[in-house]
Amino acid sequence: MIGIDLVFIPEFQRQLDASGGAVLETAFHVSELGDKRIEHLAGIWAAKEAVIKARGIEGTRFGDVLISHDDYGMPRATVADQSYAISISHHGEYAVAVAQKILS
Ligand SMILES: CC(C)(COP(=O)(O)OP(=O)(O)OC[C@H]1O[C@@H](n2cnc3c(N)ncnc32)[C@H](O)[C@@H]1OP(=O)(O)O)[C@@H](O)C(=O)NCCC(=O)NCCS
């Protein structure tokens, strides 16, 4: 399965502000917060949503999905013992991500 998500960055920013930090604490891992640019965070959010869609929507929470980047900046996702290939892009007010499970 593959998944895709598109984030409207101003709305994402509004949700972060309204949560008073709760969204960052519950949905993001500390290691995902090293780069605080809003477009970067929106890309990670889109990647998590894309992984959740690729997994079939039910049973996976945002905090269950860990997004990491290799030394070249290429992202990937892990959920428990499963890995997902990720691609993220952002421009202007939008961030988008796609995810596909890596078959072992
Ligand atoms: C890195 C690159 C692919 C980003 O593309 P872009 O059109 O400028 O920007 P996009 O918004 O489409 O994509 C940005 C996202 O791509 C992802 N990305 C970064 N490096 C990547 C890579 N090597 N491979 C795959 N994805 C990468 C990240 O998720 C990044 O989001 P972030 O900036 O929030 O971390 C592009 O700048 C490029 O090809 N550069 C040439 C190679 C380069 O400079 N590499 C740098 C490391 S040596």
C-alpha cells in the first residue's frame, strides 16, 4: 500500500498554536524537532499521515510513526519493526509527502 498527504501550512501552524505545544509533544518525537522550520515540521506531519494511510488508517497514531533523515537528508519512516520509504516536498503554503512500505 502507498499513502499520500497534503498539508496546508497556515492551517497546520494554527493547529500547533491552538494546541499550546500539545501536538508537538504527543505527535512528534524529540528527534523530529531538531529543525523547527514550519515547512519542515509540516513535511514530517504529512509523512506521518501518508504512513498512516499506507497502513490502512486504523490503529496507528502520529506518535507511533518515527520520521528520520539520513546523512544526505533523505527521509524514511519506521513504525514498530516496519520501514517505509518516504518522499517529502514543500513549497509556499503547502507540504506534501508520499509513503510506501519497504518489503523485507
Ligand atoms: C535535496 C533536494 C532533493 C531538495 O529538493 P527541493 O526541490 O529543493 O525541495 P523540496 O521541497 O522538493 O524537498 C525538500 C525535502 O526533500 C527531502 N530531502 C532532502 N534531501 C534529500 C535527499 N538527499 N534525498 C531525498 N529527499 C531529500 C527532505 O525531506 C526535504 O525537506 P526538509 O528541507 O524539510 O528537510 C534538492 O535540493 C537537491 O537535489 N539538491 C542537490 C543535492 C544536494 O544538494 N544534496 C544535499 C546533501 S549533500
